[in-house]
Amino acid sequence: MKIDPITQSIVWNTLVSIAEEMGSTLRRTAFSEAVREADDFSTGVFDRRGRLLAQGNFTPGHLGSMPAVVGTVSAMYPPETLSPGDAVILNDSALGSGHFPDFYMVTPAFVDGAFSGWIVNIAHHVDVGGAAPGSQKVMGVTEAFQEGIRILPVKLVRQGAFDPEILRLITGNVRIPAAVEGDLAAQRNANEVGVARFADLIRQVGTETLDAAIDAILDASEARMRARIAEVPDGTYSFDDFLDGLGEGEEGLIPVAVDVAVAGDRIRIDFSRSGDQVAAAINAYFNYTRAHGFFAIKVFTDPSLPQNEGGLRAIEVTAREGCFFNPTFPAPSGGRAAIQIRIFELINGAMAKALPDKVMAAFSHWSNPILSGIDEETGERFIYYDLIFGGYGARAAADGLEGTAPVINCANIPVEVHETHNPVIIHQLALRPDTGGAGRTRGGCGIAKDIELLAGKGTLTLLGDRHVKAPYGLFDGKPGALASSTLVRDGEEIALQSKQLVDMRRGDILRLRLAGAGGYGPAWERDPEAIRADLADGYITADGALRDYEHRDTKA
């Protein structure tokens, strides 16, 4: 059946709007700050053959793992075993997106009694049990069984209602059951909206027209991606870096590496040269690795390409079994969120040799501290879950942005929200001047945040990076400044590692300093007017200008 362009466009835009409306529903009905404020969730629509049709504009690690999740669920729960209103959940690290806090919910879409597709969302839950509040402890966790409740695919929702026994089993194993149950309800709400909107589309255009439009959309996406890849010079491009992970200094670094092979209209991304999996909760299961590999190639070839199965057909991602990017169970992975930026930055560093005008210097990384204890005013447990985002790396024609989420489509959580719901006070949230790498274009500044605990005691899980190896610059651009984490107690400053578990007490202040992002091009080529503007805006100081750009007239 031949599809006219107008019908094809209507179908495509409707599919995208379904995924976006699911996201709006999930955000508006969620309980936790992680979902409601930070947008740590994703949504997708699949046809009855399990092909990815469209996704909301959310987090690549979630989205890129969705096809594998749907394949697993559809094999274990064939459509004929399901009823309208059913939903299957899973959070297994290998089957899902790499760590237990991410719960996928997969709902069959029945239209007038006929199975017609899969509606999917995923949300990060702020606690799923395990060794530490927030379920992201890295050091001291040596196997997945220490990380919290592990859920293989199970039918949690039956004809629109939660199975009370399974729900009781889940909430009985987490520290804040009301928030987990509330976010699960928000996930059910989002999928119900998705199913209803998908049914409306099918009734509007008919199954035959929809199938034909889907085939046309996927084929067009594949052809467009192959054409963009064919424009990249053939060759193998490599890059090596390190991740903070196993202790203090350089001895605790994890070696990571990638080889990107371009041949005609295909790309193969291989992480096999990376180090072996580690006995700490920081490993990247392959679904997660592959997801960010797909994302990075899309960024460097055709960022506006529709996100669907067709655009992925020309990209292969691989990693040897047992390496850091393809660990074997029961490798722990609770802190794997810290890896997503490094996956992108590896591919970015490799592609700089082929596409120098499309890449950027390294990000400032980000920080994901989780602080938990008992709120003495309420007598209830609290979990302060934070996402802090710093600067983007400089690009060929633009400075790095400030305070913007890299790779994940999340957001800095407002100070007012944290102070309203947790016994903390935020003393500072500010840019760090002189931290962005100098260059023809300047790297984005790091972020400074100071958090005081007002409760009697608390347990802090740190999940950061770039304390040892600074974010790299490109083409003679300077690296960004290093990150640091410090506990201030009774006036004494105690240096912390990037992925440490810390006991805090009343009056302690956590002082987080995110790294600056890398610069691009030699500093001596920077426009003097840009230097003066940076001085006026506070991105650099007079001393920093003299240090990094002393060849220029930096007087404001």
C-alpha cells in the first residue's frame, strides 16, 4: 500500500505526540522529585511486531534500552496471554537500563479487542532497597544481590488494577514505599493515556494505513541515517579515557576505550579495549552501553532524525563479554548513571578525528548526591535526591553552556523544592569562575553547591566524577578544572572521593564543586571581546584572564 506524504506526516507527528503526552502525564502525577522535578523518566510507542515507532524527548539510556525490554516482555508474555489494562514491569540491570532503580512498565495496546502494539515507560525510583538509601552505593558493593529488590518481568497491573500481593512485596523492600507506589501509579497513568491515544490513531487511519505508514517511516529513517553515515570518512577512530571509581587517586581509575569503525553507510562501535568489569557498583550493562552508542552516532550524524528502529539499523555496538561495558551477572551496577557521559565522551573523542566541526570538548560531568535520614519534624524517613548539572564542552563555533544536563534530558532540581521536602538548607548554588577550559571557545563553568544537614544524622551516597582526570579539551583547548567533594564539620574540611558513602550529622555541610568543561582550540585565538564579556558576566576573573589569556588585552 502506497502512503501519501501528508498521511505519513500525520501518523508520525501523532506517534511523537503520544509519547510526549505520556511524559507529561507521568511528570504531573509522580510523587518523587526525581520524576516530578528532574524528569528522570522516558516514554515510547511500539507496534505489534515490537518495532520502536517513536519516543518522547527524554533520556537516551532509557530510550535505547526500550527495544530490548519490549523483546524480553513480549517473549515472556505473548499478547494472547494478556488482557486490556494489563502491564508488565521489570528492573533487572541486564534486561533493563542497567540498574535496579529504573522500573520499566510495558502495557499491551488493545484496540477493539485486537492487540495492536506496546506502550512503554520507564521511571527512576528514588529507592529500591539495598545497601544504602537511594540504591546507588558504589564502593563496598561487590554483587548485584546487595543492590536492592530485583524484579524480573512480572504482571504488576491486571486489567487496570495493581496486583496487591506483588505491590506489597515491592513496597515492603524499599525505604519510602509511598513514593515508590505513587510513581508506579504515575507510570500506569502514563501508559493508560498512551494506549487511549494510540487507539484513537488506529481508529482514525485504520490498521492497514498505519502499518504502511510505519514501514515507510522506518525505511525513510534508515535511508537517511545511512546517507549521513556515508558522509563520514571511512576509517577506524579510537579514544581512551578514565573513570573515577575504585578509590583514591590514579590507582582507583577505571580505563575505558572505544574504537569506531566507519565503512560506507555503516558504523561499528567497539568498547572491547576497556578494562574488565569491577567489584564495585559502577559497571555498565550492555543494554545501557548500546543505548548511548546509538545516541552518540545520532548526535554526530543527524540529530533531528526521527528516533525509531529504522535509524538504528546501520549502527552496531559491541563489547567483549566481561569487560566494563558488558559485564556478566551478578556484576553490581547501581551507580552506572555516572557512566553515561563517559560513553558519549569516548565516542565524541574518537569522532573528533573524523568530524572536528561537529564534536565538543568534554563536559563538566555532573553530581548525583543522595542524602537520607529521619526528619525529626515529621518522624518520617526522607531521601534527598539531587541532580546537579554543570557546563557543556566548548564547540568549534560556540562556548559551552552553563548549568545544562549533558547526555540525559533531565534538569537541575530547584533549591526551594529540596528545602521544602527535606531537612536541609542550601547555602550556595553558583557558577565556579575560571573553571571552564580556556580555548578559542571556552568550556562551560562548573557548579558550586553547599548543602547543610538539619537533621540529627544522615547517610550520604556520592555519585560524581572527574575528581582525578580533568575533562579534556580539544585541538589545543585546555581541560576544565577538576571537581571536588568536601565535608565541612566543625570548621574542618574533609576531602571526599567522588563515589563515597559518608555518615553526616547535624550542621555538617556537603561542599560539591563540579568540574569545568573542556575548551576548544588554542586560547591565543580567543576574541578579546569574548574575554571582556566573560569578565563582565563573571565566567572568569581578572586573575584567571591573565593566567589563561595573558597574550590578550583583558581590560574590561
